[in-house]
Amino acid sequence: MPLRGPLTIFGLSVALVAFVVDRLSKWWLIDVFGITERGIVKILPFFDVVMVWNRGISYGLFQADTGLGIAILASFAILVTVALSLWLARIHHPLMALSIGLIIGGAVGNIYDRIAFGAVADFFSLHAYGYYWYIFNIADIWIAIGVTLMIYDAFFPVAEEGEAGQSGSDKAKR
């Protein structure tokens, strides 16, 4: 299995930028803006900024309060990131490399938090009509965009060179 493909550098560059933007946003919100001391900061009628340490995964599932639990969640995220990196080495379409890069960058941002702080720093709260969505961070946004682009690619794949005239069923037969 190749460890580097034609778009590996591009995908890893996207991951690095996504990670840096996530880290900078968390640093600014915690250390400069002081969100921990401010409590809930209302930005718009449907958007607040608030400090929450998420000890679980998405939606606060699988809360990990012990060192072993944190290590298990971090290890799982690291394994997924390694698998995505190996997949990236096989990618030949920029959109998919972008998708994987965004997911890797977001995952590494949250892995960093989990290892450094024992939990992931989340800040952004969307709500309307008494319904609150989960609180998230920039890393989660990168992951969501990456997954959305992957789904888009699954439904509207980019034709490879020489396939422009083939129908979707002809491509599926190969």
C-alpha cells in the first residue's frame, strides 16, 4: 500500500491549515477573549458563544472522565486519522483530498485537546425556538464540511480522464 499519492501533500496541507485555524480559535477564545470567565455570550438571537469541555465524542456521547477513558477516545481518533491518511495516499481527485484533509485537520485539533486538556474545548451554540443543537468548535466545522463534501462526491463524482462520455452505470460496471 503506497504511503504517498499525487494529492497527499495537498490533503496534508489542508489538514495542517485546518488544525492551525482550530488551535488559534481555541487559544483566542480561551486565553484572549476569556470565554471561561464570561459565561454565555449572546452574539445573535440564535447563536451564543459559551465554554464547554466535552469529555465525550459528538453530542457528548461516551463521556470519559478517567485517564483510561481519555486514552481510549484519543487512541480511536488517532487510528481513524491514520486510516484517513492512508486513504489520502490513494486519492486522485482534489475534492476528495480536500475532504479528507479537512477531516484529518479537525480530528487532530480535537485529539490535541483531548490529550492536552483531557477534554475537547467547544464554544459555539446554535439554537432556535427552545431547541439547542450541540455545542461545537472549528474542528467540528472542518469535519462536517469534509463529510459533506464526501457525500457530495458520492452522489456527483468527478469523471476521470477518458470517462467523460460514459454513463454512471458504465462506470459502476468497472
